Amino acid sequence: MEVANKLKELSLDINTVGFYDEAEETEKMMSSLKAEGEMLGEKRGIKQGKKDGAKSIAKNLLKDGLPIPKVCEYTGLSKKQVTMLM
């Protein structure tokens, strides 16, 4: 907050006018936060997609009669996760 106040003060100084634009800085910050949020969302989506894919594969392996330990080994799912798919 102290930095923001100092920047405001400088923006009002006739010798530094134009060096700091509060609206521009706010827009930059919002843009940065948006990009960070999108990146986080994308990572979560990829993680969920992998999890859903593993579950789908596990269901097919179970349908084909593969034993639960093998399904766990091939998919990376826990025994509990695999048995919940049955």
C-alpha cells in the first residue's frame, strides 16, 4: 500500500507526471491476474482430464476381466478408486 501511495504522489508531481498511470497499472495488474487464473484453470483441467481418462481406461480393463491389482498398476489409480468403479 505504501508503494501505491508513493506512486500516486509521484503521479501528481509536475516533474514526474506521465511516469505513472494508475489506470494503466491497474489494467496491467488485472491482466496479469487473469492470465494467472487462466493458467491455474488450465492446469486443473488437464489434471482432471488425466484422472477421468484413467478412470475410463480402468472401467474398460475391468470389463475385460483384468484383476484389480493389474488395473491399479496400469492406470495409477488406487485399489479403492478402482473398486468404486465396479
